[in-house]
Amino acid sequence: MIRPLVRADLEAALALQALGYAEALRDGPEAFASRIDIAPDHCRAVERGGRLLAWLLSHPWRSFDPPTPDQVLTPVGDACWYIHDLSVAPEGRGLGLGRALVEHVLARCRPARSELIAVSGARPVWLRLGWRDAPDLPPALAAKVAAYGPEAAYMVRVFGGEAGA
């Protein structure tokens, strides 16, 4: 059910991204592929009947310094597990696919800390999964988060006793 998200998934993944994200928040093919390339163990997909139903795009990144949409990434170390995107096709919603992808990568990579920007109504989902609003954002980060829309929130989860990213 859960398998690696790979470059061969790019066309289907970008189509699914277009269903759930405003154009200004989407990654182009080069930026999307760079996220897979720098952290293949952190990127997973769910496919059923030859159709991509969900994917998680995540990678190690600097804490409180999220990459911008469509930024081509190079490795930077492992300050935290940054969840860049989680997309679930309309027909896959309500099946627990997002939770399954997050838990799968969490079990494989055992991060000490995770960060993300929750966009357009996603905050309640991330709260249910254990992330919390990051308090007292520096002004530059608050401005970056605001660019994702009025409902965007910077969220953090700390994992007790686990190491690595």
C-alpha cells in the first residue's frame, strides 16, 4: 500500500498537487523532484489500481526556516523533519491515508522534531496528528507564513526520546 514516492510519479503527483494547492503554492517539476532526491526515505506514496491516491513530500531542513514554494533544494543537514506537502486525492479522503503516510515516515526516520506550514484549512488535520502551533514566530517567519494565506499556521511537533531526522 505505502511505497516510495519516486521521480516516475512526478506527473501524477503534480496533477494531484494542482487539485489541492493554490497555484502560488505549487512546486514545479524541478523543485518537486529535488525534494524526492534529497530525502527519498522521507517521501512516500499510496497507489491503488495503478492510480496515485496520496503522497507525502518531506525532508530534513533547517528549523524555523522553511523553503519557499518552487525552490529547488539541496541537502542542508537534519535540524528537523520538515513536511513540505501532504496530498490526498478526493477519492482517497477519509480513508486515513494521510495519517498512514505520516506514521510510516515517522517510524522509518525517527525525527526528534518536525515542522510544517499548515495551509488552507489543514491546521485541524495537523492538530489531530499531534502538531501544535509554534509560539512567538520571528517577524520574518511570520511574514513568510502569512504569504501562504490567512489560514496558514506554522506548526511544530517534538518527539520525546527519539533522535535523527
